Amino acid sequence: LLVIVLFFPFESQFITKKELHFFYQVFRHGDHTPQEFFPTDKHKEIARQQGYGQLTKLGIQQQYELGQYMRRRYSHFLSVVYKQCEIYVQSTDCDHTLMSAQASLAGLYPPTQDQIWNPRILWQPIPVHTMPLSQDNLLYLPFSRCPKYKELLRETVATRDFQRQFKHYKQFLKFLATHTGYPVKKLTSERIWKLSDTLQYEDINNYTLPVWATHGVRTKLIKLSELLLQAEFGFHKQMQKSRLQGGILLKTILKHILDAKKPSHHQKMAMYSTVSAFSLQMALNVFNGKLPPHSACHFFELYQEKNGQYTIEMYYRNNSLREPHPLTLPGCKFRCPLERFTHLVSPILVPYWTRECRM
């Protein structure tokens, strides 16, 4: 979790004499085994054989390719060899996001020169930081320990706008309950997302799908998932929700970006592996309403222009066969002056999250 405008090749940026100072990326994990199986699923042996929520070979390839892309895109900026002072990586404490970060780093930093420890294994360990999910108030969205956010969700579900769109899916939910074995009341937003992921995984990995899970049903399930996703972070009082959700991550990103202006700052990039990049894009009001594909990545790039001014550019990579889509923050131009960017996002940067979460 995205506005598309005409893209000019990355190399053409050097014509303007601007200098890259720092870049930030937040990406979704790669393909993984299901996190849960619906009661009538015939493929539950997958969990016994491979485990729940484990990155697949396809997922490893997706993330490795993302790392290779980053190496090509930033080859002029990052050191060829891994340097601890240049990079910081953090992941949610979920197997598939941790594995995704590691696979991306393998593509970004294949060992060279003195870092080669085995000529037959062109891989090296690079630290990925994390924290328990129960303590993660940065990446593991939506944050459940926030009474104010829960109240906003209840308000959202009751709005006329949401009910007008949701009514078209009420019979569909009964259909899903009949065929999956879940009671209708147990078909929560999270379960709908997981059900969609499970069927997508089984389809991509050539498992026989149940007769009822036709292409049309799976497409409708994706549309329902997208509607529920927008309800979580948008629809009603979107700015208030963003202050309690995606704005928390944006606040951290902006702090890193502002720190990068300091002469003493040596870090060149920060990388976050998460399940919920879309909440950040909702906070920025650049979300395209579509479920992010596996390995989708949102880039922030900090430049210093020839006149000394700092600017931010944003890109969204949701297709490995195409260059990333430039994103424009509403109220600014694509190459957004840092001061203007900071001013525009300031309404969603909450100083005291715990206090604001109280009812």
C-alpha cells in the first residue's frame, strides 16, 4: 500500500547537476506460503512441508531482483562493497519480511574483493534489525493498540459511502462462507486479505484450486480486499487515521532525510521491509487503490540542487519489467522542495502517538 506520470530515465537526472544525498525505500515482501488455510482447503499439507508464511523460491527471486535493481539504480552512489556506516535495514518481525530483506540485500551487496569468503558462495551476511511485533509501533500496521483508531474504524464502517459500496459484497460474503467453511462473522478484513493471498499463492504455484474459486471469484475477492484496505486507512477522516498509522512511519522517514543534510551524516540509505507500505502511501495521499504486488517498493530520494536547495523525489516500483512510476505529493511538484514537502506532510505527523490514541 499511486499516481502515474511520464517517467524520464534515471540517467537523465544527471543533466540537471543535482546530487543524490540519501535514499529511502519501503517495500512489500515477496511471494510466501499462506499464513493460514481456510477450513475446507485441500492443501494444508503445505504448512507441514514448508511452514506458514515462508518466502518461496519465487519470493526469493522477486526480492533478489529488487536488490539487483537497486544496485543498478544507485551504482554511482553506493559503495561497491558493503559498509555498515552507509546502510540501515529494518523489518517487521515476520518470517517472510525478514527473509525478503535478506534476499534483497543478497542482490544489492554480492561480496566482492576482500569480502568474498567462499568463491563458490557469492553471498555475505548483512544485519537486518527488528523488534517483537508486540512492541513494533513503526512497521507492523495497522496498530491494534490504539483505541482512537478503532473508534475511527467503527465510524468508517457506518458511513453511507462505505455501506453503499460494501452492500454489493454481502451476498458474496455468504458465498465465501459456504465454500471456505468460515462463518460470515469470522470473515474479517484481515481474514479476507489472507484468503485472497492463499488463493493467489495456490494459483501461482500450480496447486489445484477448488471449483468455486474461479477467476471471476478471485477477481471479486481482490476488489473486496481493496475496498476493505481503503476503509482501514481512508474513506472517513483519512488524515486522522494517517496520524495514527502511516504518519508514524513517515515521521521516521522524514527524520532520516533531515539528518542526511548534516555534514557529519555518512549513512546513504535506509531500507524497510514490511507488509503495509500502502498505509504510508495513504498517508501521503498517493495510493492508487490497488493491492500492492509482491516486492512493490516505494522510494524517497533526497537531492541537493545546483543552487543548494534540497528536494525530494518519490517513485513507486510495482512492476519489475518497467521503470518506477514517479509520484507527486498533492500540493507540490514532482521534484518537491524539502521545506515544502515537510510543510505539506506536517498535519499527519503526530508528536505524541500514545496520547493521541486515547479516547
